[in-house]
Amino acid sequence: MLPASNAYDFPLLIKHLLTNASRAHARQEIVSHPNTRLSYETFERRVHQLAHSLNNCGIEDAMRVGVMDWDSNRYLECFFAVPMMGATLFTINVRLSPAQLLYTINHGAPDLIIVHRDFMPLIDEIKSGFERDITIIPIGDGDGYEAWIGKAADRFDFPDFEEARTATLFYTTGTTGNPKGVSYSHRQLVLHTLGLLVGFGVWPGDAGFHRGDVYMPLTPLFHVHGWGFPYAATMLGVKQVYSGRYDPDSLLRLIADEGVTFSHCVPTILSMLLERPSAAHIDLNRWKVIIGGAALPRGLQDRAAEAGICLHAAYGMSETCPFLTVADLSSDDPQIQAQTGFAGPLIDLRVVTPDMEDVPHDGEAIGEVVARAPWLTQAYLDNAQASDALWSGGYLHTGDVGYMREDGSVQITDRLKDVIKTGGEWVSSLALENIASSCNGIEDVAAIGMPHEKWGERPVLLAQAAKGANLEDLRTSVLRAVQSQVDAGALSKWAMPDLLLFVDQLPKTSVGKLDKKQMREDVLKYSDIKS
Ligand code: AMP
């Protein structure tokens, strides 16, 4: 059947996510700390004004626009205006070291960068190393942005173009080698938005993400476009809250004052909030939090439960947009809430041997998690070798090790490179961390494999202790907890750590995850455990 000559082909473009937003959600607000409240209608007008302002600065089709700003309504406006013009939104990781930042800017080659006042010193430090002319738009504390877009016309004619056009670009935060450029097309982001809304929305009752929620991201918008939720929240038309610079006390105040009910973050951020004395005075009973980016440690789960928070795990990575799996959101069983979970719609997730055979789905057999989905990055920017390795055998390789249960839910047990290979066995660093994190007095903990002449590697635990803890007692209780799991047969005897070191602060990556590469270097410097 031939389509009618005048039929509209409907390319999946980001502009279509806004089709009903301002009409259908007239009463909802987009709040940006400290002093901005916008209706959806005003938000949409500002998206048009931003596009005009960019256009006046020479930005056209297929150019790249970088952003260095705190989470704000301005950032959300860029999420829409830039790709809707046909340009690429480059969300710049402002927490990289100056050298890595310069690397990503030269590699990502933006034509213009919008820069908040707080990041101008960084730009001043590295700009002599820029390999191309880049227009810098300094926006002060936001006042400069208002002046810049304020007088622009409020109707921009956002064109149609092919849905495969690149919409976004950012860089991985991996701890090895240079960051790698990851990009997504309009089609991928639209499908990911719908996938998120199905994957997180289909649960009974209040469990999932739905129209009644008030949304506040706690993963920075530069990292995997805030896990894609800002697009989903805008399409859904919920009240949204953007927090500006992350300050634990003001985040807690925002949750209370704005009635936030749905957030997502890496474990470190939630841990940081729960450590604040002010957390004890805030009612967190309506707050649903999705933990991703790292496994959900049992100790954190217990602390969150005490505070009344409804906590669940989800799983994905920079290269997967990021959504791959989510735990059963309707469950209040802590074991199930912490599961890596079920693959979202359209996602073909497998656990395979090195020659791509599926392992048995018995909740035990371990393999690498590989995936196909409509929203997986197709290649790293200008890095054919790494792209081919990522897609070896036609599936995207996550580099994560895990197993699949009979019901199809998966469990990540480790990063391939973090598994502790000792005495011919694989010991899961996550399993050790989980046990240690449930011991009273442990605030944060990491298990790493250190090289050992005889056994290949041996496990070492690094931990942050709560203030005032007796370190010797704490060491005894952690080691005893691990030993009891070994005695019960839940862990192999090889899992018993050789060392438990207490540190003031565990090293973290630019997005707040445990930096195990740094830890291995630190431990090597600190002690000779090779014998
Ligand atoms: P990134 O690309 O920085 O977002 O990191 C993605 C990686 O974080 C994944 O490949 C996993 O190793 C880890 N990760 C994300 N979610 C989970 C989870 N629910 N459980 C365990 N590890 C996770």
C-alpha cells in the first residue's frame, strides 16, 4: 500500500514530546532553585526564545551547542531547544579534571558553549588549548541568560528533519583512558522516553512514575541527559523541580517544600543526604527514589527504610541511554527492591558466555550482560575500535557480570573488571560490599582485588567509618559478618578479605561512583600485600 501523497510521515523528533505539554498541563510548574517558577506554557515560549537567541549567534542545523550549567530550567530549555533546531546538545561534564574537560571539548568540537558563572574560571583555565573557535555565552548566575533570551521572538519555526539525526552528545565518565563520546538520535530519545514511561509507569498503585508525581532529578543533567527522565517528566507534564548546585541541606528542603515524590540518583548522593542532621526533621514518607549507576547497598537500603523512603534499583549505563532494567516497583520486600530487575519494553537482554551462548536462567550461572534495544548508542564518536568492541557479536556488551533468574529478572554481580579473581574463583565485590555495608558504623565501603603472586588477586576492603566508631571493633564485626556468610556457604572461602583498611574518604568518580582504579593505586602505595 502506498501512503497518500499528502500523508504526514511523523518522524520521531524531540519537538513532538512537547506537542501537548503546555495545553494539557496548564496548572503544573517547572521550579528552578532558588527563584524561578514557570508554567509549561512559559517554559515552551522560552524554548522558542532560546532557539532564536542561538540562531542569532550563528547556530544552525548540525552545529553543536555545549552547556556548562547547574541543573536548572535553563538546562531543561537547552534539552529541547538545541536538538529541536536540528543542532546537537553537548552536555559537558563540569566535574572532570581540567585536562579531561579540555580533551572532551576538543573532541566534541562545540561551536558555542553556554557557561554559568561558576564554570567560567574553568573555561579561562583551558581556553588557550581550544583547537577551534568557540563562541562562549557567559550567563552569570542565570541573569545573563535572562537578558540573552528575554528579548527574542517567541515563535521559532522548528523544522522537520530525519529522525536519525543526532540530538545529544556527552562523554563517558570511565576511569580508564580518555572519556568516550556517546550520542543519541531524536528517534532513540523519543523511544527511550516512551520506554521509560512504560517501564517505570506500569506498576499498580502509587508505585511507579505517574502524573501525580513531583519530579526532581538527583543525577546531574550532564550525565546521560539526567537518565532521560527530564524528557519523560516534561512529556508527562508533571511538576518538576531543578535544584541548582547540589547542596545537601537545600536538596532536603526542596523535597519538603515542593512535595517531591520521585527522584533518581547514585547511592552516594542518597547516602550524603541521609547523613545530614536535617534529614531527621523532614518527612520523606512520600519520596520514591530509584537507585542506579551502581548496586544498591543493603546498608543504605536499611537507612532509607528507616527514613520512610521507598527505594528501588534500576540498571543501565551511559551507552544505553540509560534504561535497561528496573526492579519490581510494586514490591516492598527489600530483597526484591534491590534486584537489578526486569528488562524494560523492547529490550532484548541476555546473559552470555564469552562465545555468546546464553547461560541457564537458574539464578546462579554467571555471564556477561549484553543487550539490544532501540536506544543503544550505535558507536562512540570517532572511535571505531572501541565501537566494534562494544558491539561485538551484534549485541551491546555492558561489561557487567550477572545472572538471570527463571522469572527473567537479572542480577548484576559485578563489573567484569572489578570481579576479584582469586584462587581460581570469582568473588563478587558487590557481595562483599553488601555484607560490610550492613554492619553498624560503616558509612561507605568498597571491595577491590589486589594483585597476589600466589592467588592471582586477593580481596581487600576499604571503608569509611561513622564518626566516633571504634575501628578495631568495627573491623572485627565486618570480618565476622563475612566469615559467617562463608560458613553458611553463601560465599566461597576465597572471599574472606586479607585486609580491611579505614580511610577518611573513598575516592569517587566525577559522577560520585566508587573509583576502584584509584583505590588499587592507593592501596599499592599504602601497603605491600603482594606476599
Ligand atoms: P555509567 O555509564 O557511568 O552510567 O555506568 C554504568 C555502570 O554502572 C554499569 O555498567 C554498571 O556497572 C553500573 N550499574 C548501573 N546500575 C547498576 C545496578 N543497578 N547494579 C549494579 N551496577 C550498576
